[in-house]
Amino acid sequence: MKTDETLQKDVMSELRWEPVLNAAEIGVAVKNGVVTLTGEVNNYLMKMAAERAAKRVTGVMVVAQEITVKPIDSEQHGDEQIGQAIIRSFGWHSQVPQDLIQVKVQHGWVTLEGEVEWNYQLQAAERAVETISGVKGVSNLIRVKPQVIAQDVNAKIIDALKRNAVVEAQQIKVETNGNKVTLRGKVHSWAERKEVENAAWAAPGVMAVEDDLVVTTY
């Protein structure tokens, strides 16, 4: 198992590897596998890139995100301008069902609401917002519409996990209750955990995924 000092060095190295970041702007503290990111960046995309970079490092148990966004020339990015830019961005992203999503912007913080058919549409909407100048944060409250879940959804998820080279499927237990999926077991990293979540969300009719997976360095 990695020491906190080793984990800190690995996270800092991963941040330096991320092309959109200036790693010198981001502080990294580690205690008992919990990584805390601090500092100030120019946009929300950089903030999320730092979080994803930290989660890619094997041994990271939890990421506490305390980075703040301070846009350059923030006076040029009022809420109205941000809202208009988001609508344009939605129009450029074919996976975003623009007519099903409501957008609210308050002091640079974006709230997304509405109902969509698939989880990938929910994620696409958030990704479309990440690149907008002036955005300081995103609250994604979009819901996935309930659908009749296939009886073999459990088998579909397990098969998807077996096809994924990153995931040790035998370590994962999948439980279904209506349109909710619960994941249990052990994974080696946040990246592996995310792959398992993605497999669950990709199953037809899944509306909720409860992730009880444990990240361990065994």
C-alpha cells in the first residue's frame, strides 16, 4: 500500500501530465489516502481535469475538491452571456437533447435540470458546460426517465464487465432492484471504479446506480 507521501508525489506527477493544467497552481495534500486539491484556476474545465487526474492515480481513496475558479476578465462573463454560450454549446453537441434540459446561471454557477432518456445524455450536457468561459461550478440535477428495465439487466452488466480489460469482473457483485443497480466489491483504482459505473449506466432502463465499490490496493 502506498504511503501518503508516495501518493502525493504520484498525484502531483499526474497533474503535471495533464496538458490543460498548470500543476504549480494546484496544491495537493494527502492523509490516509484522502487527497485534497486546493488552489485557483481560470476555468471550470481545469478544475474538473485536476479532479479526474487525481482519481486516475492508483491508491487514491477519496478526492476532496477545494479548487476555486476565478475566470480571467470575469466582468466579461456575466450570467446572461454564460447562459447564451451554454445554449450554443448544447446545439453543437449531438448527444445533448437541448429541448429536455433547463439551464439556470447564478453568479457563474450553472444548474442543469430536466429529464432525459439515457445517462450518457446527462453526462454530455455537463461536458458541454465545462468548456464555457466564466463557469465556476455545475450542479447537475438532470434525471434519467424511468423505463421498464430488462429482466436480464444483471447479466448484461456482468457481460459488459467481462469484456472490459480494465475490470476484474469476478471481484464485482451486481444487484438489481427495479430500475436501480447496486455495485459491490473491490476495485484497484478510481479509473476501474468508473468503468464499472459506466457499464451499469449503459444497461437499458437503469435510472439509479448505487456505488458501494471499495478502492483498494490489494
